Amino acid sequence: MSACGSPESGFPALHVGRPPTHFPALSTGARARGRIILRVRGWTLTAVIASTIGIAGGCGGARQACSPCRPGTRPSNPSVTCSACVPIDAGQDGSDDRSDAGDAGSAACVPTLPALAWTSPYAAWSRGVPTDPGFFPIAVWLQGSWHATEMADLGVNVYVGNNAGTDTLAASDLATLKGKGIYAIVGQDTVGLANIDDPTIVGWWMTPDEPDNAQDNGMGGYGPPVAPATLVSRYNAYKAADPTRPIYLGLGQGVAFDAWEGRGSNAPPESQYVPAADIIAFDIYPYNNCGGDANVKMTCGQFWLNAFGVDRLRSWSNRGQAVWTDFETTTINAGTSSGPTPAQVRSEVWLALIHGANGVTYFVHTWEPTFREDGIFANTTMVSAVKTLNQQVKSLAPVLNSANVPNVVSVASSTSAAPVDLMTKAQGQVLYVFAAIARSGTATGTFTIAGMTGAATATVVGESRTVDVVAGKWSDDFAANGAHIYEIDLTGARCP
């Protein structure tokens, strides 16, 4: 490269690589003050413009020594001393005919991704869940503040379900959570209201948990579920006490399992509970259900039920409520060995996110062999896997917190009984495709980008591999519980 400039001149030498930080990087082919800034196959050539530095051309001032151009390049203007080096087949003005043609071709062989507006589902509350696109809620159910360090290390950023009667979060406990970067959604009771001005609290948890299930009647039996109208009235009271935070309601597995015996007889429709919350959540633990009675075993291993329940709650929403769902991480019940593997947890989480879940909550308790509130930490393999999963979710938060891009990517599964579900997002012209197998079995998914005839490279996020995109198509294998995330920069597409 011709080394134009020197310490004596006070101006940087022309160079190959990243542009100097004090000169703005312009898009390919953009002209600046009579000269051009080029991007040629991954490197940038930045020219200090003569008119900018107040000289007539060349290096200026005393003649500078100029190193020869590299093989495959030539001086852009032989009549000017120390002119910039450009590819041999560049235009006479220094523009790269290959690059310009490639850019024009890229525009013709890839779709232009739309810029779609996104609004946080928590935007209505001044002291609610953070609306920063870089924040995605990763919660844990009902843990004491003394577990805050290990929960933060796991990737948890929200505590849910604490109240005056169970794992109370007093002012000092909230300070502990805050010190670990953890927020709290707590009961609106004497302890919660006493700390109403603490910004660590980002929502109110409505009691009781799972009100849609048959309720303990205090006499060794069960009565009907809590009436939805009762919860709507409670919601209005909570809102009157504090309109600055959202109200969270956690439902049971009846959201995704119509035959669930735990609802009792003549239970009201699950959809009637949705108006009683701003964040509506539910739990179902398909792999733990393999160790239950005949009724519960009906859902054994049906890892797609979290996603199915998310779809239902979103369809029942009457004012755009946020939807969260709870995931199993342990063997919950005593006397059983049923519980998920790390791959199964990952599958449940990504499939639910693909279906539009706005938050993740982990249930980490166990009663096997004895009760342990932070039971996940008895399984170091699960801890490592969930930590990695949470790191990936956090790293992709700005993508997850953006609008879905419709009608751009489609997928066909090689196995009709094992479909592949997908979600498409974009950051500028970088496409993100989240895909997961949605039923038991294995399959090959064949993906198509509408309107793309060129070739590109898909980076498989978190897997240290890439997949070739040819004529807008690629294929990939999905093992049981498989989930993949593809990142494709369409500006780097190669046109035929």
C-alpha cells in the first residue's frame, strides 16, 4: 500500500484495515469531498482528501517516500505522487468496479429487510420491568435472598413470587438482590408495600399461585378454583395501590393441558383469567410429568407444551399482556427419577421463545431425595447448561426484543411428524432465524429466504460452525430436542 502521510505531515498514512477513528466510516461507494472511500472484500481503504487538508494533491508538503503497491493493485492516478493503491481492475477514479458491481448485484439478489417498529411490552409502567432492548427477563421462582449470588451467576435477573409469608424480601434483602443486578416481582402485601419506592421491585405478584387450580379448602380436600372475577377485582385494587408497576399472575398447567385433573370440576375457562394481569404466566413440566399418575402422564415428554401455552395466552390477551412461562430444571417430586436433561430444557426454552414468550422463569426446587430450594445446584451438568443457555439469551436480547419479520424465511421439515418451528428477526440487513424441532423425533429442515437468489454464509450461533446458503436455501439437521440459531449478513451475499 502506498504510505501517504507521515508524522511530519500530521496526517495519518493511507492504510488497509479499520478506518481511523477520527474519520467517519462511510458506506461502500459513498463519496467524501471529491474522493471515494472503498470497501473491497472485507477491507477498507480510507483516503485523506486533498481539499480537507488544504493541499493540491498527492502527499503534500515535502515529497514523502512511497512504498510500492502490493501485488494485484496499482496506483489510482499515476500522475499524482503517492496516489492511493487500488485493485488492478478498478476504475480510473479509484473506484472498485468489482465492488460496485457486487453491491449492485447484492441488492438485486437478496431481499431488503424492512425496518419494523417494536414496543416493549413493559412500556406502560415507569417503574416496571426494564424496557431497555438489551434486557430480557430471566427469572427464578421463589428463592431466598441468600441464594442471590449463585442465582446471579446462573444468569437470573428477576426474582418472582416472594411475599410476606414465604422467602420474604425485606429492604435489606432487596439491597442484596440489587447488588447482584437482580430485580424482584413480589407480593403486594405489608412487606412489599413497605418498600414501594425501591426500584428493585419491578412488578407485583398476585396471590395465590395457580388460582386456576382447585384450591385447598383447609379440611384436607379441595374446592373450586378462584373465580376469575375475584382476581380481576384484586388486580384493580393492586393497580390502585401502585399504577407504576405491572401485575404478574401465574397460572397452572391447565393453560396447555385441557384434561388436567388438578383444575377440579366445572372450572372456568383459562382464558377468563388473562384480564387479571399485565404479565400472564403459567407452568407445565412435561418431563417431570412422566413420573406422575395416569392423568399427568398424558403429557409425559411433550416438550412443546410450554410453546403451546404461550400461543394460547397470546391469543387470549385482551390488551397486549406480556407472556412468560416456567421451565423445569430438576427432578421435582420425591420418589421419582423423572426430570429433564439439559438438552430438553434448552429445547423447551427456545421453542417457547420462538412462539413469542416475553420472559423465562426457572423452577429450581427439588424434593428428591429431600427438599432443596436451590435444587438445580445439586446437578453441576444442568447448572453449566442453563448458565450457557442464559448467556446466549442475554447476548441475543436486542434481537429477541425486536419485531418479528414476516414472510421472509420459511422452513420445510423432512419429517411431517416432526415439524420445525421458526421465528425470524433482523438487525439492519442481518437476518436472525431461530428454529427448533417441535415434536418428538429428528428431522432435516430446509430453509428458504424469499427473494434471494444469491449465496451467503449462515453462522450457527453458539455452535462454532457455519452453513452455506445457496440460491437463498440451506438445510440443517435437527436431533431430538434440537434448536439452532442462524445469523446471516445479507450485505455479504454473493450474487450469481
